[in-house]
Amino acid sequence: MRILPPVSVEARRLLPSVWDLLAAVLVLGFIVLFASASQAVIQPLASLTQQPISLDPSALPGYALRTGLRMLVALGFSLIFTFTYATWAAKSRRAGTLLVPLLDILQSIPILGFLSVTLVFFLSLAPGRILGAEFAAIFLIFTSQAWNMAFSFYQSLRTVPTELSEAGRVFGLNGWARFWRIEVPFGMPQLIWNMMMSMSGAWFMLVVSEAFTVGNTSITLPGIGSYIAAAIAARSLRAIMWAILAMLVVILIFDQLLFRPLVAWADRFRIDADTNDNDEAAESWALKMFRRSKLMDAIGLPFDALMHWTYRLTPPEQGSSATRPSLVPPWFANAVWYACLSLLVAYVLWRVANFAAIPLGSGEILDVFLRGFATLARVIVLIALASLIWTPIGIHVGLRPHLTKIVQPVAQFLAAFPANLLFPIAVSLIAMWRLNSNIWLSPLMVLGTQWYILFNVIAGASALPHELRDASDNFQIKGWLWWRKVALPAVFPFYVTGAITASGGSWNAAIVAEIVEWGHTTLRAYGLGSYIQDATTAGDFRKIVLGIAVMSFFVVVVNRLFWRPLYWYAERKFRLG
Amino acid sequence: MGAATLLEIHDVRRTFPKPGGDQLLVLDGVDLSLREGEIVGLLGRSGSGKSTLLRLIAGLAKPQGGTLTYLGRAIDGPAGGVAMVFQSFALFPWLTVLENVEIGLEALHLPEKEIRTRALAAIDLIGLDGYESAYPRELSGGMRQRVGFARALVVHPNILLMDEPFSALDVLTAENLRTDFIDLWLDKKLPIKGVLLVTHNIEEAVQMCDRVLLFSTNPGRVVTEIKIDTPRPRERTDPAFEDYVDRIYVEMTARRVERVPRQAPTAGVNLYAPLTHVSSSLIAGLIEAVAAAPYNGKADLPDIASDLQLEIDELFPVAEALQLLRLGDVEGGDIKLTHMGKRFADADNNERKEIFSRALMSYVPLAGHIRRVLDERTNHAAPRRRFIDELEDHMTEEASQETLRAVVSWARFAELFSYDKESETFSLENPT
């Protein structure tokens, strides 16, 4: 009994399904939108000033489209950066010694720092056209997305299970094929989670990346960010409300069409997942559509074939190709590498000193450091306050699955909420009660970042094994004893991860939180963020460089001296399993 | 037996809400009692609700019906005097051995000095001296479970509840811990009055318990009680011990496997009988083992279980599958290969697939049904929903998923039809 006569393929292809139709509409729509947007970006730069941002809500869909496309393009570049930079850092021990700390520093540089030094370059790429400004905006969005993605992928690459990569070697997969068939899939679930975080970060910095002023150059690109900036300048609460609504819609669309399908798709790469058919895995209608539609198959097929073709480009690695003998002994190569590095560092230090430190003088440097301490104090106090508030709440929510389902997406939206949207409230409150802006502007710093503490604590509490909860009930561990010996230790490693993210993000948020505008009212707080913001507006490059250098210094030192030891302590002592 | 009654359970019922809105009945009409000086075993397959019952007794969950009384008082919430030992130990990884043992006493708000002396005494009793400052992750599984025992004993409970406490340990360690426990119990060194032990290991139950209660599945209830009268310590090689094991096997197979129908079903009947997923390689493995010497086609279930190192949990579903497919026949604690079963054992891979496929078509109506639907459709494909909806009219959501999973896995082996998990479709297509 020979089973299964091969069924005619054509018979299956004849009838297009509903999913095909839906997919076709989406693809066509995307192409049209992209085309109309690219028509807009080759307009001359001057047309920006001729067509100021309109506060009419009917303009918002168009703005939302431009913003969404910018974010997507930036996300694409972030992925390319991740796959190259992180891979290089993970594959070459020597390069890794430089690239990993470099990533730490890049992450600590506030978005305005990138803006001021690169704007001229980007404008010169497409002289006189909006495209140049678009490049700059996309680059700024990229800088608020790329670093944590690269970090996550680097960590995944370092933890690929040995038997997986050995299996790849045994079957003779070359490096390129191993990368796409083993390493990328393995890192995918974590990477997608970080892409979602990156998107939130990009939203938070949206106003800065679409409407910026460096010295005499003022640029306002059509988009939701610029719309918010215009609404603030015009003191229009109604427009702010419309902007929030538009943002919510775009975030929802991204969630439904991009992230949810990605999460559901990446579920198969989870190495710890059991192979149950009846799983409660993430579901996504969009993913279902992609999978069921023949059109998507047809689009995907050539890419698939292309990838398979590339795997065969280099011959399979057979036999013991473990190490090729190198031309020079390793100690010599190391020595050359470190010598080059030292020279480079010395040169850069000398240039920085010449450019910024020496002309500005020690008084200015001292002032910038003092401002750094002011901002540091704010970060410490606010992270401590946020921890006190969100840790107990997160534990409470995490232990109740039905609450978790509600709270998680809300917190995710709040993390994406640009601080600028709260400017009107902050300004009116401070003016009404004549408060000290040095103190009362500070909460804006943790506005977007505190949610990372909440996320992580919720994740930690829901990861608490059922048997441990039963044991503490059975032995009647209650009240303070329960918090002290059960709940807090259980979420501690998760909390630390969240707090590291929150604290790093708060430093970056200082540039939007220490100067607050509402119409003609401007409030400022003494700190490093307002210093960098002022220097950028004035186009004073020496001060910008000094401000960035000091901020990076603070962030890196706090990370190395405080967070990193705490993280390893938590991992050693409190990690379950 | 004039001993005082510690625990009395009458007519307990417990259901769990299913996502679809139905209720899954896990425990129904459960009666049992525990008297002072007894070790009582609850023996049954996993999923029979034994652990749920234990959680009810510990006050960690509430029943939908029936009464549970501890020392004459109704149980409502975790009570002092009932301590639990968990299957996966449930130690707090961030506390040392000493702190883990002390935490139950801290919850009782005892003076610090008493906490320390009692904890050290428990650690000493259970053989953990020298490990006081170690963290659980530094210990082997056996030592971790000793901490679990010390933590439970230190509060001097009246009842010790044990939820498969040895099943996460390797055979040697488990045996070592069991005998240590029994020795302490016989020497009356343990500060406890009665023990309720949940297990799915028949020999463990015979070795440790005064009474063994057999638990049925779907819904869980106590079906038989078997008294174990031989004096302790009990030797596995003792004929009386083996008799008890055999008796329990016969009881359990009589209730489980032999219920599987032996007559060929008429069309339409049994289409919606729930199936348990058993991998085809396990089925083939059992057939081969029974066919080979020394069994030559007929084996005693306890013997073959210990030969293959299978727990009843693992063996019974396979035996059931054999019975269902008419490849084997289970009766009175024995398994016998049918004519087809013997042919299967001798066949090469292709013939095996053929035999299996024929058995599926003849005796698993659902497999035949799916195949017919696929044959009739022009595109020879059908979505999973088509069948899951049909099944869910007749059984719970979980059971339908398990049933479909079993059919898919068997049909794949038999190359009867294929299933694509990503698009959730059945088809007659094989990847070429």
C-alpha cells in the first residue's frame, strides 16, 4: 500500500483565499504609501518653511504615515547595524574588547549629541533637498533604537548552545549559513523583544528627532513629532489630544501588523519551549494571513531561494578547519592591536582637549561636572522613588495573570509616551503653585523609563514557580516575612535589569526633561541635560562636545561601579533554576 | 485500629474552569481518612488529581463540594500542623539550607533561640550536618529533598503530605532517601503523627505504606483500598512484596487498560472516543520487547515495566494503545501480542508502516474519518478547526487537542495523511 499520491499543485493554486486578498491589499497599500512619501522627500528643503506644520487634525494621517515610515526605515538600519556590529563584536575576541564598551558609550550619548555633529553631513548628502533632513531624522531615530538591539544580539551570539553550533560544523555549514540558520534564529525572540523596546524609545524621542534646531539651522519635518512641537508652541491642548490619538493608532498598527506577527513567528525559535501542539502560544491574525496566503509565498520564494543560493557560494567546511595557521604569532598581533588602540585613544583625547576642554577653561568644566552631579542626584532619587512605587505593584500584578494581561500593554504604551506631551501639565502645575523647577521638572525624566522597572518586576513575579508559592502558603509565610524572604528576592534579578534600563534611559531623557516649553513659557532646571540642549540650540560645538563627554562619563561610571556589580550579585544569588 | 483520626475526607469534588467555559471535573466523590500512626499512599497515574487532592488538604485550594476535616475542624486555608514536601523540592534558592529550614518557624513567630535549636535538630536528624550554610543550588537532588524534609519536619506537623517526593530523584538516591525515612519513622524519631504519600510508583507505595488507595482518572476518585500487612523493612525480592505489586497491577489494568474495547467497532461508533498520545516509537519498542526473549510474545506487566525502566504512568498508555490497535491484548496484569502484533515485531520499517496504517484505519475511527474527508475534498486538504470543532462537541477542549495530537502522530508514522502545524492544515501532501 503505497500511500499519498502527490496531489496536483495547480489544483491548490487556482482559488485565491480571503487571506490572499487581504495580503494583496496590504502590499499594494504599502507600495502606494511609500511612493507618495518618497515623492515628498525629493522636494526642495525650502518647501518645508513654505508649508509650516498644520495643526488641523486632517493633516495627522499624512504626518503619521511619514513618522511611521521613518521609524520603519530606521528599524531596518538598526537591524543591519545589529547583524554586523554585534556579530563582529561576538566573533572577534579582539574587536569585542573595543566594540562592547564602545556600545556602552554610544548608548550613553544623548540624542542631541548625535544630532549636532552629524546634521551638516546629512544635509550635504542631498543638498537643498528634504531628503538630507530626512536622513538626519532617520539617523536620530536609529540612535534611539540600535544600541539595545545590538546588545541583545551580541549576548545571544555569546550564548548559542555549543551543541547547536557544533551540529552546524559537523554538517559542514559554512560561517554564513551557520549565522542565518543557527545564530540568528537563536537570538530572534530576544531581538524582537528589544525591537519593541527600541520602538518605545524612538517614540519617546520623537519630537527631538523631527523638529530640531542647531545654531542657525532649524528643521521641522512633517510628522507627529513636529505636530506635537507645533502644538506646544501654539499652546493648543486640542492638538495635543489629537497627537496622542494619532500616536496610539500608529502604535496599534505597528503592534498588529509587525510586532505581534513577529512574536508569534519567533515562538518556534524558543529553545526552551516544549513541543506541544496545543500550546497557548502567541497568536496573530496577521501572521496567519502571511502563512495562508499564496501571494506571500510567491513573494517570499525568490528570497528563500536566494538565501539558499548564498549558502552554497562558499564550499562547505569539511574536516578540521578549526584554526588556520596565522602569519604572525598571536602575542605579536595582540601587541600591534593594543598599540594601535592606545595611539588612537591618545590622539582622540588630545583632539578633544584641544577642541573643547582647553578653550573653555577649567571653570566651565567644573560647572559641567557640577551639573552632572545635579542630574545624577535627580536620576538616583527618581529611580529610587519609582522602585518604591512600582516594585510592590509589579509583584502584586505579576502574581495575578488576569491583571498582568491588562497592565502589560498599557505600560508598554506609556513607555512610548513622549515627555513633551506632558509639558502643558508640568508648566501649568509649576506656575500655579510657584514650584521650584529644579525639583518639580525632574519627574519628567522617569516618565518613560519607570515602566521598564514595572515590566521587569511583573515578568519576575509571574516567573515565580507555582511550587514556591504553594510552599510559602503551606508554611504560612505572610506579611513582611513574605516580602522579605520570598517576593523581593524572587523579583530582584528582574528588577535590576529593569532599573539598569530605566537609569540609562533617564540620563538620555534629561535633555527633554530639563528644559520645558509651553508657548512662550520656558522652564529650565540646572543640570547636564539643559546644558546640552542650550548648547545645541546655540550651535556651540565646544560646549556640546564637553556636555556629551561628561554625560557619557557619568553614565559609564555609574554602570560600571554600581549596576554591573549589582547585576552579577543578583544573577549569582537570586536567579531561579 | 483504635487510633485517633487525623484527617477525614468525604465526597470531595473539584472542577477547573476551562477556557471554553466548560468545567473539567478533576475530583469527584473522593473519600479517605488518615489515622494516627499510618502511612497512606495515593496511587494513580499523573493527571488523576492526586496532587490536587493534596493541595485541598493543605488548604491551598478549596473544593467545590464535600467536606475535609482535620482533627475534627473543617479545613479552610493553610492550617498549622499540615506540612508538605514537594516534588521539585520548592526550596528558596536565595536562602541557605539553615534559612530554608528556619523560615517555617519564623512564620510561627517563635523566639529566635528556639528557632535555631529546632532547625539545627531537624538538620541533624535528616542527615544534613555540615551543609547548613550551603545554598540549594550547590546541593545534589537528594540533598535538596532532604532540606525539603527538614523544612517540613521542623514545624512538628501532625500530618506530613508528600507529593511524589522521590520522583525527581535518580533511582539510587530515591531508594536511599526512602529507606532513611522509613527507618526514622519506625524508630519513632519523626515529630509527625501520620503521612499521606502521593505517588505513581507501585513499588514505592508497597514499600512504604500501611494502606494504598488506588486512584482512578477522569475524574479522580478512590476506587480500591489495599492493606499492606507485611512487616517492615520490606524487601523487594520477598514473594509477599511481589504479590502485592502484582495485585495492584491487576487492579489497575482491570480498571484502565481492559476497558479499552476489544471488538471491532461498527462505523460511526467511538469516532469521538478520547485518545492518549503515545509516540509510535514507544509502541514499537514495547512490541519488540514483548516479542523478544524471555517473553516471546507474552509478558507480566510488572516485569516488563521494570525491564524497560518504565513507570506505570509511562507503561499504561502504551499498553492501552497496543490494545486499541489490536496489536496487543492486556488481561490480568499480563500483556500478550496478537497475530498482527507479532507480524509487526518481525516486519521491516515499510511493512510496519503498512500494518500500522491498516490498524489505524480499522480501529481508530477518527483516523479513517480524517482520511475520508481528505480523499473527498478536491484539494485534499482540510483545516484543523474542521476536526477540533467536531471533537469539542463531544469532549473537553483539552481532550480534543490530545486526541488530535495522538491521531496526527500515528498518521504521520503510518503515512496516512500529513499535517502542517504552521498553517494548521491536514493534507494528503508529503513534502517532496
